[in-house]
Amino acid sequence: MSLVDTAATGAAPADAPVRYRGATARLVRSELALVLGRRRNIVLLVGLALVPLLLGVVLYLAQDAGLAGQGPPFVARVTGNGLFLVVASLFLCTPFLLPLTIGIASGDAIAGEASTGTLRYLLVVPVGRGRLLAVKALGALAFAAASVLGIAVVGLVTGAALFGIDDLTLLSGTTVPLADGVLRVAGVVAYVGLSMTGLVAVGLFFSTLTEVPVGAMAATVVVAVVSSVLDQLPQVAVIHPALLTHHWFDFAEMLRVVPSADVLAQGLAVQAGWVVVFGTLAWARFTTGDVSS
Amino acid sequence: MDTTPVSPTRSRIRAAWAVPTAAVVAVAGAFAAPPLLASAGSATLAELTPEQLLTRVLESEPQALSGTVVHTARLGLPDLSMTQVAGADPVSLLSGSTTLRVWSDGGQRSRVSLLGTASEYSVVADGTQAWTYSSSDDEVVHYALSPDDAARAEKMRATARPPADLPTPDELGREALERAQRDATVSVDAATTVAGRDAYQVVVTPRSSTTLVGRIVVAVDARTWSPLRVQVWGSDDAATPALELGFTDVTFAAPDDAVLTFSAPPGASVREIVLPLPDDAALAGLAPSDLPTSLPDDPADAPLPEGTRVTGTGWDTVVELSDVDVAALVAGDPGAVAGLPQVDKQLGSAGAQELYEEFAPEGDGPGVDLDTVALYEQLTTPVEGGRALSSALLSVLVLDDGRVLVGAVPVDALRAAAGE
């Protein structure tokens, strides 16, 4: 990042910066390099990618030990068709590991810069605060996408290597050809990825509130956990459809004989609602808040 | 170098925070609007008497349809929803909300899928055979007639002729109404909207004061005359129905062929169950048509299987079975199930009836693998001389002497009936 170049404009108010051509593009590039190149984030991605690998190896070793056919849905299917390893891994990671990882990256986005004292330098880049926030959001979204894709790709490779891939048997008992099956699993991956956008927005908002990144990360993960706890309580059934995590498992819709577009659209609409609310909250906070460090 | 940004003015701050406020309002509005709009569109349907309405329903042809049904049971039973852990299972219908997808071509073929979190339990029926498929244990159960029986059934269907004295739907409707009005009042309630469709509501209110059933409300589509929703209200809760089965979305069009066909997926375990077809003599006694020639007589007059006794009338009817080996039944002993007298379960609507029949255990023993002993212990409470299950709509009294009493009355009424 060309902080040195832009430092000259430092006296200009941050919300009316002198425009430079390509400043946003350069900022995006540097943000992506920062997020995806940070050692902690790489360790997180590798950790997530280990889940399908471990799951695959354990299932491979256990299938002859009479332990096959046990456990939650999908997992038992993996030994018959490696394609299911992608779905099973996402199924296992969706409730906690994935939100944890994404909460860490999105909670860190602004608060991390604030805590190391680099936020004030970022604000003198000739890019408005709103656009800077958008760039930060893009970085967090890219990390979320990388997490989901990492699980999917490692799952696919491990599954294909250990169990082979075959025509896909849907939850409804119908068997579809391999190409259709791969398309449906890709749909599952896309849906899980899009399901995380609401959480990214929540994390970004918390990140603008504090200079303590750990606080923002923890708060983000707590939102996901509280949401899934509320989702289990029948007493608050009326708010269930609007909960952040309520529709996360609707990815299974892709594996039914006739996927219901309504159900999928509903799940994505709820995520969009969370993105709009917490995105604008983050924007309002970030563009008006005093930045002192 | 001063890089601290100039503090925004107060009005700018206010303007910025107005954006998320507006966003919250817009999002909340977007989520609240569809249900409000749906309930606001109460139609101006032509007034119909219960008699006219019933006639229309009986006249209507079975419809090809596909849709989503939500079944909600608030029977006061312990929560058995295990779909998250164990996958979709018909037992989850006993409590809580369950979503089902239904497809039917209006004739021989249909599919019902019980949706769980990342699991599904499907029932596919095609004429004389049916399959169930459980995604959680990858098991297919295939119910079919033996080849001989299937051929006979085909022949019978081909040669079947409706009898000359078949009553018109009008007559049948009047008769059904008269019968219903013996023990209950039947009325047509204000029009409503179910799954976005205008619907008439038929309300059946039992006259008896002891029965647990408060009233039964059936919503009937105003254009196709298919039942869209059945609600059974308990007598002690006027706010929410104890049992509700209704479409949340439905289209009346023939479903895709792929949905209605089933072949066992490779690798799945298949259990074959051959259903016996009654011999020709027994079948000859049945009317070879879907429409009965007359409604069954009062259950008290009907010939009863051995070991079955019916006391009480109308809604207070108590069915008593004697010599039931409950312990063996609970343990899933097929022999004990086979020895059970066949008591037909009659539900309020054709839709509910069909659904029940699709899910009711057939053949030799329940198709669901469950720890039935634990389930039995959990569902029933010990009472003097046996165990009792009491729910919002139905009570079951299992006595140690092998008698089982069932009725839509409180447990005390069952005990009184048992003491007679």
C-alpha cells in the first residue's frame, strides 16, 4: 500500500479526500493480500480444510471396522460416494467452526487496524470512509468464500481419492447422474457461502464499535451461537424465521428431488436482511465515529 | 502531521444513523408484509349453506397437485422431535411442527416427503405398490401385492362397474350432514385464505360436553373444492388448534413424472413386504367404486372384530380392546401386532385420511425403528391399574388386565367406562 504517497494529503478531511485514479482498486488488492496472506488467517483456512481430510480418512479406516452407517445424516453416505464428503464436511462445519473462523476474520477487519494504530493511516488513503468500509467488507467476504471453498475443494479431492465419485442419490431416494449431482453439490456450496454473508455484516458492525479485535470476534461468534440457541426454543418460534442461523441448513434443499426455490430464496432473503441492517449500521458508525488511534 | 479527521457535525451524524433506522424499518416491513397481505385478502365468496358446500366437495374430482403442508401438533405430549439428531421420521408428527411436501397426480400415484434438517422420509405410492425411503438410514421398504394378487387387482379394476344405485353427491352430502348433525352442529364460517387461495370453512362443533374435541374446522378451496386445511381444536384451548394440517403453498397441476416414480437407489438396503389381498369372495362384498353406496352405520351397530367393544355414543365413543399384550406390542413383536383387531382410523377429512393411511404402519409391524419401550414409558403415566396416555385430543388407558381403552374423552371417562 502506498501510504507514503498518500500521507501528503493527510491534512484533507477523510470524508472529502483528494481523488486518485485507481486508489480503490489498489486498496482492494492490498486488503485481499492482507486478509488472505495473514499467517493467522492461513492457519484458520488450513484448519478448516483439514476437517474433510480428517473426516475422509476416519471414515475410510472405519468402514471395514463395522462402524460404517453410524452418525448424523450424510456422514454414513460418504463411503459410498465421495461427493457426499463435501456435503458432510459442510454439514459438520456449518454450526460452529465456519462461523468461528468467519467471525474472527470479520471482527478483525476494522478493530484490528484500530488496535495496531494503523486505522488512522488507512483513513488518509484518498478513498472515502464508506468505500474503505466496502473494501474491508470485500476482504472479509473473500475470506468467508475461501473458507467454504477450501472445505469444498479438499472434500471433493479427498472424497474422490478415497471413495470415488458416482451418481448422486438424493435425500428423496432418487438417483441423479453425476453431472447433475456435481451441480447440486456446487449449489450446496454456494448456498452455504451466501449464508455466511449476514454473519460477515454483523462482524463488520462489531468491528467498527471497538478497538479490541478480540471483543468484536467474540461478539460475532456469540451472535451466531445465541441465534442457534434461540432457534431451538419453541417459545420464541415466532422469531425463528428471521434468525441469522435459522436457514443455514436449508442447503439440504439442493438434495431433494425438487429443490424448492421458495425455501432457498427465503433463506437468502433473510441473509440479505441481516446484511442490509448490519451493513448500514456499520456504515453509520464508521462514517460518523471518531477515530483516535 | 495531523491525520485526525475533522469530527462530523451533529446533523451529519443524525443523517448517517437515519440510514440504518430506515433499513431496519424496510427489512421488518418486507418480512411482515406478506403474511399481513395474505390475511387481508379475505375473499368475498358467495354464501353457501353447509349442505351446498358438502355437495360441491363430494362432486369435485380428485385434483393433481403439488404443495407444501405444515403439520402442527400441540397435543401436550413430550417433545419427540428428533429430526435434528436422528433424521426425518414419522414419529415427529406426534409433536411440534413438521413440514411435508406432497405431490399427487389425482389418481393412483402420489409422493409424500417428510422434511427434516438435512434428511427426508419419503412415501411413494403407485397403484398397487408403495415404497418408503428414509434418508437417514438409507433404507427402502417396498410394499407390494404378490404377482397373482396384483394381476387380480388389475383385472378387478378393469372390469369394475359402478352400481346402478349409486347415490348422487347431493344425496350423499345430505346424508353425511344429517349424520354429523346428530351429534354436532355444522356451520359455514367466514371465508378465509389458505396458501394464498380463497377458502370456505366448515365448522363441526360436537354437542357433547365431555369430549376433548372442541371443534373441527376444515378449510375447502373455493375453486377446486379440495380440503386445504384441517384444524382440530381441543375443548380446553380456544386460542390455538391442537392439531393442524394445512397447505402453506399449493399448485393444482400434474407433478413431474420423476417425482412420482421410485426405484431403490444403489447401495440402499431394501426390505420387501408382501401385502395380502383378500380373496375374491371378500372383495365381492365391497362396492367396486371409490364412492361408498351409503355411509357406514352407527359404529355401535357395525360388526366389530372379536375382542372389541364400543361404549358411549357420538363424540364420547370409547373403544375397548381386550386381551392386548401391550408389553409384546411395545417390544415390537410382529405376532402381537398381527393379532390386533383392525380398527379403522377415521379422520375428519379426505386429505388427512390419505396422509394418515400413507404413514400408518402397514404390513407386519411398524416400519420405524425406535426404542419403543422407552417411548412408551415416556408417553404414558402410571395410573391405578395400568398406564394412561392423555393428550389434548385423545386419551388411551392401558390396563394391566390386557384391556386398552381409547377415546376422545378425558382419562377419567375412560376409567369410568372400564369400570362398567
